[in-house]
Amino acid sequence: MKQLANWTLWPGSSLWLTDALEASLYWMLKVQALRYYWLGAGRPNFPHSRAAYFTAYRDRNVASLIRGFYTRQVLAPGARVLTIGCGDGFNDYFFLSRIAGHIDAVDVQPEAIRIARRYHRARNVHFHTLNAAQECFPRPEYDLVVMDGCIAHFPAEAMDPLLRRIAACQPPHGFYVGSEVMESPERMTHDHLQAFPEPAAMEALLARYFPVVQVWQEDGPRFSQVFWRCAGSREAFDRLEARRRDTLAQLHRTTDPVAPLSPVRTP
């Protein structure tokens, strides 16, 4: 297994979390955080801000970055992606843009989109100021829909129409993935409108709209997170597993021809 700080990434994930990716992320974050910490520029109040990522990552704590790594595992080359609640576009640029074919990244905050377009633009990433609960998605169909750290910002009554639209916009092989902080209703974050105190609460919600749901918990030094992967069929997960095995086998052939394959399991 790949070990980073207090985090353990499940077997097979290390093929995405390579030393080269780690090193490039670290230096990109360090350079970009310069603007916030040493040049006196204003720090945007977004959960995905570069400054927040660097604060965690310089101490080798991947609590903030692990969301991007898990999404990257599911992403197929050339996929059409919708990111709801993209913030300043950090994950779309660093984790997804080099693999996806087309990314629509949406956020309700105009300032978040302004900063995303300035600092995290890429030819295949398209940022939109959009309220996903009330407005149509930019495209009718996506292979992957991502909601990291934003589902709790929607009111409970918005869940039914939003999740129905997400399920309807995906082909049979598509995935809906995401994450959220686990917290009790009595101690919610100030801008959260609903709480998910345990993985079972998230699973119960998602199972109403998706035939196949995987939910698991990750405990970090500051908070616990619930992660999910949903699909319209078991075949989507089988294809993901096959792709991971093929890539892992290729990795072993490249780096150590005699090394046995590591076991791969779903979280």
C-alpha cells in the first residue's frame, strides 16, 4: 500500500499517486502559495483554494488532496466531466485536465469562477457561473459527475431534483463521485445546510437514485470524510477494475518485470 503521512490509499491507487505527481503538485502549490503568504495578496475564501492545499500538503498531510486522487482513479481518458461546486478550479486543473476530454466546472460564486479562469485555465476546462440546483447543466450527458465537498451546501429539499438530473445525464458506464465532511446536525459547519453524521446516511440518500453505490469513510487528523462512487450498473465498476488491473500490470512490467501484482479491491 502507498503510505502518506497518516493516510493509507487502497491498493492500486499508488499507480495514480506516483512520486512524479507528488513532486510536481508540491512545487506547483509552493510557487502559487507565494502570492498569498509572501506577496500580501488577498486569500480567497474557497475550500479548494491553493493556499489551503499548500498549508496541508507541505506537512505531507493529504487530507485536502485525497479527494482529487480518488476522482482521478475513476477518470477514463477522454471522458466528459461535470464538476459541481468547483471552487477555484484547483482539482479540475491539477487532477483532471490532463486526462479528461472535456470538463464543465460550475460554481454558484462568480468570484470563484473569476479566479478559476485566471489561475486554472486549460484548453479543455470550461468554467461556468451556475446554480446546479436550479439551472440546466451545460451539456446533456457526462461520463463523470463530481461533487467534492459541496453536497452539504445544498438544502435537503434540493437533493431529489438534483440527484435525479445527475443520474439522468449519465450513460450506462458513467460515474457520480464525491466527498463530504462527516459531522452531526448539532455541530454543522456554518455554511452547511445539511449534515451526514455517518456513511450510512450518505448511502441511504444515494441508493434512491443509483443502482450501484459504494460508500466509505476516511479518518484524517482534523476531520473525517465520507466518499462515494455511484453508477447505473455493476458493469461500470467492472470496467474500472479491469482498467486499473491493466494499468497496474503495465506499471509492473515497466518498473519491475518480476514483481507480483498487488491485490486490487474496491473501497
